[in-house]
Amino acid sequence: MTGDLVGREAGQTTVYLAQSGGHRLVRDRMDRADIEVDVYHQERAEAARIAGLVRQHLLEQLPGLVAGGALVLDVAEISSPRYYPDEASREHMYGAEVAVFFVED
């Protein structure tokens, strides 16, 4: 998770991840974390392309991986990449959200 955008300069290509929610699905067995994905780029088409690559990676490559003592069981799309120009900087930004289902490894 990126945490925040402090120190980021407008115009820098950035993929920002932040937990937006989630809940325990099965007590002591399985959790769900909802993750927001924001992709910034100077060019709108490139922001869209990168957002698509991130989406593909999360949905197709993340399931089955072990990270930080957690096994990712599955990833579900909550919302696909959509254009949200940044209100402050007016940069091109595509945002999406996924649900990550995991258990302790």
C-alpha cells in the first residue's frame, strides 16, 4: 500500500493503492480487503493503459501468491478502471477497486 501521496510531484506516473474497506468473512479463517487503485499519468491514454495492466495483474496474477504471511485465495473486481481526473492537479487519473480474499499462510 502506498499510504499517501505526500512527496509526489504532479506529473509523475503513479500507481496508488489504498485499503478502502473489507471484513472478516469466515471467523479465524478468511478475510476480505477492498483495495482502491488510482493510476496517474500525464497522458490520458497511457493512464488508461497502465490501469488496465494493473487490473489484469491483480485479477490474474495475485490469486495464489503468498505475501506477508497471507495466501491470496482470489481477487474480485468491484469496479473496473474509470476516468476520474484529479480535482486538485487536473492530472489524468483512472480509478478502480478490487476485493482481495486471503487467509493466513
